[in-house]
Amino acid sequence: MTTPSNVPLRGAVDLAALASQREAEQRRNAAMGSAPSGVVIDVTEASFPTEVLERSQTVPVVLDLGASWCRPCKQLSPILETLAAEYAGRFVLAKVDVDAEQRIAAAFQVQSIPMVYIFKDGQPIDGFVGARPEHEINQLVQSLLPDPSQLRVRELLSQGTEEALRDAVALAPGNEDAVCSLAEF
């Protein structure tokens, strides 16, 4: 459909974008409603060592540094929250209000927000500044998570039976833990 040249477009609304925003909001609300508690947490200077550094020893932690007045933060945070809920605890989203937690902001030398750091094993391993599209963030999150076959090998190793160890070696022939444990039988 073409727009007649005499019809002003000033103030026009992109209805497709509104529908897309509404769908994203509905998906986010549904995901957050079913999210396990503790997948999205607010972090303060006092809780940072426990909630980010220690927790990242067992699960990746995505640290979201932002502020309530920041328009790009308002775009990025809901995406991060939705993914945290959808991944159901396979990573934790730790949110920091840089206005309230100025010492954390200073420690990370925040000059622009949103700023995101990914922590694993108590260390920042990746990050970015600025809003990103959901598919990019999803790819980043997926790269943090262990391969499902690795999880299965760990599960089999924890069982410790000869049969489970044989299955672990079959899944990951190069896994030294599995091979050594099986050799002990």
C-alpha cells in the first residue's frame, strides 16, 4: 500500500512494532511467572561477594549494571529477565542500580550504561556495553552453558556404577575422569 503524498506521517505509529512489543511483554510476563526464585536478584555492595562472586562458582552470573532513568537499560533489562526465567536457573541475572550502588559502578569504571558482565568461577569472562537484540544475548547465554552431553557425563560420573561409567566413556571417550574411574573397576 502506498501512502498518498498529501497525508502527513508526523506522529504516525508503527502498529507492527507495538504488536511485537506487546507479544514480547506477554512472553516476558509468562516466563517471569514460572521462573524459579533467585534467578533474577538485586545486588548491593554488601551482597556482591556472595551473590556474584561466590554464586558464579556454581552457575554463570550475568551482571546487569543500569539505572531506572536509562532508556537503553529499559530495553535490555526485560530481555535479560525473560532469558533468566526461560533458562530457569541455568544462569542468574544479578541487577545493580548504579545510582544507588556507586562504589560498584566505580569498581567497574562504569561510564556508559547499560553495562553487562558475565561472571564464571568468580571472574568476569565476557561483557558488553549498550543494548543488544535478544537473539545476540541469547547466543551469548547459550555459549556460557555447558553442552547437554557434558551435563549427562557429569550425572553418570556422580552415579559411580560400572554401567554408568561405561555410558560416560561412550558419550565422552576423551573424558579422563570417566576413563580413570572405569579403570578402577
